[in-house]
Amino acid sequence: MRQEQAGERVESDGGPRRGPLALALDAIDALTRLDGWLGALCLASLTAFMIAGMATRILSTFVPWLPPDLPIAWEYSSYLMAATFTFGAAMTLRSGGHIRVRILLSRLSPGARRVVEVLVSLIAVAFCAFFTWALLHFTLTSYALDERSVASDTPVWIPQAVVTFGVLLMSLQFLARAVRALANLPLEAPAFESKDETIRGS
């Protein structure tokens, strides 16, 4: 025997069963967490490459056989910097870390604020979706032409695909934000407490 309670299905044993909308939002948040951890890993790797490049330059003045620089370090630092920015964007959005000017929003009623949040989020979805499509096209072209970097002979479609994945997750997180605004759910959750959200009408 099932009962509907606050948008959640409740089985006869009393255990709640989350609806498809809540599961979809949770899945996006799970990908966003993964995105954030990958961004942190990219940032740590970027730092390591930069330190290695500087250490090599300093040591080369004392050790003649050491090269004065590491071309691969600078190349991969560029890849990792781009990945760090895109990987961290979705997690920052979900946790409310992006810089926002709230002068207008603070003067609106809660209902009007929700409408503005929905419209702005949908505009951001359109922009990020176009950006994702452009990056995907760019990546597929590089793959088809087998383009490679000069310094390390790395297939450039690999770092391009990483950046594309980050922007795709940003698109999904903006879409989730629009859905949350429509469902009157909290838009930002520093700890990603999505299991505490209640989907009404799903």
C-alpha cells in the first residue's frame, strides 16, 4: 500500500521513496561533487607542475645537465588551469559561491525573486548549452584531424574533452537551479543536503 506525502511516495512500511525529479536533482549534485573533486585534483596537479618548473630552472644553474625549463610542465599547466576553472564552476554555483549583485533581488518579493531566478537560470542554461556544443564540435574536429601538441605530442582533444565535460555539468547545474526555483526549493546548499529537500508535486 502506497501513500503520497509531500511529493514523496511512502511505502506501507513507512519508508519514503523519492520521486524521479528528486532523483534527477540528486544525480546532478552527485556529478557536481565529482566535478569539484576533479577540479581540486587538477589544482593540486597544476601547483605541482608549476613548482617542478620553477625548481628545475633554479637547479639548472647549479646542475649543468638539467634543462632550464620543462616544456611539458608549462603545457600541462595550461590544460589543468582550464580544467580547474570549468570543473569548479558547477560546484561553486550549487554552494552559492559565485559573486552576485543582489541589489535588485533584495528589493523583490519572494515570488518575484523566484521568477527572476528561473529566467536568469534558463538564460544561463542556453548560454552554457551553446558553449558546450561549440566545445564539443571543437573537440570532435581535433579528434578527427588527430591534432597534437608540439611540446609533448599529446592529442589535444583529451584536454578539450575535459573542459567540455566541465561546461556540460555547469549547464546541468543551471538547469537544476531553474527546476528548484520552480519547485520552490532551496537554490543553494553548501553541504549539498539534497536529501532534505522535498519535491512538491513531482
